[in-house]
Amino acid sequence: MRRRSVLFAAGALPAPLATPLRRAFAASPMPPVLDHRVERVYDGRSYTDLSGEIVKVRALAAGTILATFSTTSRNTAMTLVSASDPTRPATDVAVCVSAGRLQFSVRSNGAVKQNHLTRTMYDDGMPHTVAITVNSSGTTFYADGRRVLTTGQANFFAGTAPLTALNIARNVDSEHPGGAGFYTGTIKRVAVYDRVLSAREVAAVSVRLDLVDFGTLSSILNSSTPAVWLTTGDSITHGALWTNGWRSYCEHFQERLRYELGKPKHSDFVIDTGVSASTTNDLVAKFADRVSVFRPKVVSIMLGTNDAATASTGRDVYRANLRKLVANVRALPGGAVPLLQTPNPVDLNRWPNHAALADYVTIMREVAEESGVVLIDHHAHWLATNGGTVPLNLLGDGLHPDQRGHLFLAKKMIRDLRVFDPASRVCSLTIP
């Protein structure tokens, strides 16, 4: 009975998730009205007072706030930049990182006029650029050059009482004259534009640029519109036998998405159509039954382990099948986002007929790169976290992940999709 594999690794986002800026993005937009480019590390007590420049921004009814930062702190409401009235309670316009999430709020005399947070998180220590654009049609969040959240509310600096203070790394009001919401980490740049930057312009001023597909995945995660997530593959995705009664990685991901991320994500659905012993040939032939019929918005494909040991799916066939599957996903009614996940490595002493698996993993990486598809590279992650050797303690039979292996896969998937929270039950779970 043939089986398959799954997910990806921790740490910095690999090339298939984030790409360097191309020359096409080299042209900068019109200069901002405020541009503070002094890179500084803030310790949770320090700040930069720019109140002398508040006159440049306080009358703006529309525009863009941009900040480039990096942090590993999970403190709540860490201020990147805040314009406020220190003589009034809770009167401010603020961009924050709150427990890893991006936050934009507008308050006036304690009344919350606007307060939105992303579900996606940016506390991985990597440099990120956030841009908040506001005009009469609403507010849009950008992260690393891609739109990740849109709301119909449209409050900006001019929508509050006259603002007199402007600070980086803290917020000041009458109840906190010494400041609150202090930031821990690095802030490299803060800028304010007197107009809404286009998506292209935001990409031009971002320190890194996520794949288009990664931005779409983030938008789906941050949206209140229900979405169907479909995982398909072989016996590993199926969750057959070797989980020993524990949740499969798909089920862990479902718990994180549908319950822990809160309402209305409860109405998202995760459908698992993994079938034990499947190859890419099987999925191409049964695409309508296993994918199309469910009208998904995201399709995760984890195949390769059986292909590597099957004569009818040689390397060229496997490459062609992956390309076809990616194209088929993109062509689904209403559009869908493909997500590729490499198989975990296997114990070749017990499974010598899978010796070609590393070649198939390389092919999946190449297809992901050429197609602009997000890749979760479990194969690389498993080896990197075990000194370059196969972690046999995560495998039930030398090939299939056991319950610990599935949790390991799930945490990688969750982390790479930027919804990893060490305080959550799924993300903090350990299996003895």
C-alpha cells in the first residue's frame, strides 16, 4: 500500500513565499510629507518624539501610513507610529503590532471610530513593511507589498480632535502622559503620504515582496467571507492508520483556522480529499471528483512519495502533472489559489524503492518557483531540524508520519501561512 507526504519548515520565509523586488518596482512614488528613515532598536521603554512634524499630517483626510519594522515580541498594542492629543483620553491615530498582528485604530475622546487587526502575524524577526491606505472608499492593509485586508471604514488623521503629538514606538494621551504601547524591536522607517499609494507603489517601497499568491492567501485568512480550503494528496493527507488515533495535520490546521482564529472563520471549511496510494496521475484523472466539485478557494496538493516509486510517473510525467494541476486549480470557477507541499523525507534503509524522492522534491520546488506558487517545503525542514538526517522519531514506519510527525507538519504549515501563535492550543501542543 503506497503512501504520501506533506508540509514545510520554520524560520525565514523561503524564496517561494517571498521574492526580492524586481527592477519593475524600482521607481519610487512621489515623496511623502513625512519620512523618518533613522533605523533604531527600541527596548520597550525608548521612543522617538516627532511632534514638531505633526502639522504635516494632522489635517489629512486621506493618504498612506507606512512603516518598516522587525520584531519577535508578542506584546499587545506595540506602537509603530501614533499621532495623538496628549490632553485627551484615547484620542489618536495609530499603527501597531499587537501580539504579532498588524493593527490600525482611530479613536476620539475614548470613542473607537475604527479598529482593525489582521489574523496573519508578523513577529518572526524578519523585516516587514506595512502600509495602511485610507480614502473615502475605505481602509486597506498591505503587508510586504501585497493587499491583505480591506474594510469599508475610512477614518484618518482629520477625523479626530486636533492632534498635537507624533511618536514612533509609543502612544501618549491624558491617561498615559508618559506613554503607553511601547514597541520592542527594530523600526527602520516611518512615512506618511498625502495620497493613497497604488499597489504597485506600495510594492516599490516595501523591503521585501511576497508572492501574489501569498498575498491572496493572507487576504483569505483576514477576510470575513467564508472560504473552502481543500487539502488533497495520498495516505499522509488522508491521515490513514499511522496517526494512531490522533489528529492528522489537516485536522490540526482545521482547528487552528476554524476555531482558534475566531468568528467568522468558523464558517470556513477544510475538506480533506487525500486518498491512500495516490499519485499525481490519479489526481489529474480524478480532479473533478476530488477538487472541482467542492468549489474551493485554496487547494493544497501534497504528492510525490508514491510518484517517486511508480514507473508510470517518472520525473518528466511528475513535472507535467504538477504544472497541469496548478493550472487546473487556477482555472476553477471564481479562481482558486494552489498551494504545494513537499513530501517529508523517508528512511531509505526501509524504503529503498523511494531513493528518487529527493529528485521529485526538487521538481516540485522548480514548478512552484516557475509558477509563482507558494511552497511549504517539509522535506527541507525535516532534514534541517535534524542535522541533515531523517528524523525517524517522527515516522511510524519509516515513511508515514506518526501523530508527532503530523503535528510537526501542521505547525510548519501554520507558521508558513503566518498564523502561528505560541499561545494557541494547537501551536503549543506537544505529544508525549
